[in-house]
Amino acid sequence: MPTYDYLCGNCGHKFEQFQSMTAKLLRKCPECKKMQLKRLIGAGSGVIFKGSGFYETDYRSKDYKDAQKKEKEKREKKDTKAKDETKKSKPDKKAKSTPKPNSK
Ligand SMILES: [Zn+2]
């Protein structure tokens, strides 16, 4: 049986309640007796998210993958740049170290 977190919108009382999936939501706060309870989706009711998996795949995937792609492209660009620089720097060093013949 999953545990649900409830938070009272009136007095802020927070508590956990064991309930079956089909049980009615609680509305009445045991502290102030107002019908201000809200069920929190949290660690206690993780079953819901694990079951559907929409959090991981549907909700996040597009933005997340786009960001990852961009990051990868950035890194690849950096890599090629770095390689270019090392390629360039080698002949540069040679040219510098080799004394130019002053035959003019
Ligand atoms: Zn309350």
C-alpha cells in the first residue's frame, strides 16, 4: 500500500497516510478540521511515477536530449579546434627554432 503525503492548506499540517490506490483522497485536516488537505506527489507515492515513467521519457526527454546534443557538438567542436591548434603549433615551433637564412 502506498503512502501519501498530505499538506493542509489552512494550517500547514503535514502528515503521511497509508492508503490503497483506490481509496478516496482525504480532504479534512485532522488538526484544524478544515477541508483544505492537498495530496503531495512525492517520494511516498513514487509508485505512480515509476509505473507510468512519463517523467523520464515523455516530459524531459526532448529538452534533455537537445541539451545533450548541443553539449556534445560543443565538445566536438572544441576537440577539432584543439587538434587544429596542435597541428598548427608544431610547424610554427619548427619555423621559429630554425634560423632563417639571411641570404639577401
Ligand atoms: Zn489544517
